[in-house]
Amino acid sequence: MAGLTVDLNILLQEHALWVSSAGAQGNKLALDNLDFRGYDLTGANLVDAELPGACFAGMALTGVDFHGAFLGGADFSDAKLRNVTLSKAHLDCATFANAMIDGGTWFRSSCFDANLKGARFTGTDLEHVSPSIDELL
């Protein structure tokens, strides 16, 4: 996205409107390789967002809702995820190396070829993740 200036706050507001209106208003957040570092996403509603290759490396993410989001190839290395919802999310080829994941749910997420080396999970619902988290660790 060289040369492109993005006002993430406006994009997040438009996406929240899209989610709350069931797609009748606003715009779905769909951007490749967006770098979220430096933004406060506390409690952000990113349901069904399309964010392939997004960078969340080293971030503290609290209460973010990624339910049904496409996050293939996203980078969560060294991130701290607290009560983050990744249910039915597509996390194929995503990196969670050394991430600390506390609370939240990954129910029925797709994690094929995800990198979870050194990731630590506490109190997180990992039911029906494909493949199982145990296979990925």
C-alpha cells in the first residue's frame, strides 16, 4: 500500500456500521497487508473483516472480535491477546509465535499451517479448531 494513506479510525467506524446494519450501511473492512501496530483496537468489532497478511506483531489486543474474519497469513508474533474472539476465523498460515493468548475463543477456527511456536494459551476455548492446537504446538 505504498503511497496510500489510510485513516484506520474511519475504516473501523465504517466497518462497525456495516456489521451492526447487517451490511445495509457502511463498508466491510477488506484490506491486504495492513499494519495495525500503533493503533488501539481495544474492543474493536472486526467481525467478518478481510485482513489477509495483517500485522498485529507485538500488540496488546483486548476484547477484539474477529469472529468469521479472514486473517490468512496475519502476523500476531509476540502479541498479547486477552479475551479476543477468533471463532470461525480463517487463520491459515498466520503466525502466533511467542504470543500470549489469555481468554477468548477460537471455536471452529481454521489454523492450517499456522505457526504457534512458543504461543501460550490460558483460559481460551480451543474447541473444534482445525487442525487441533495440540497438533500445531
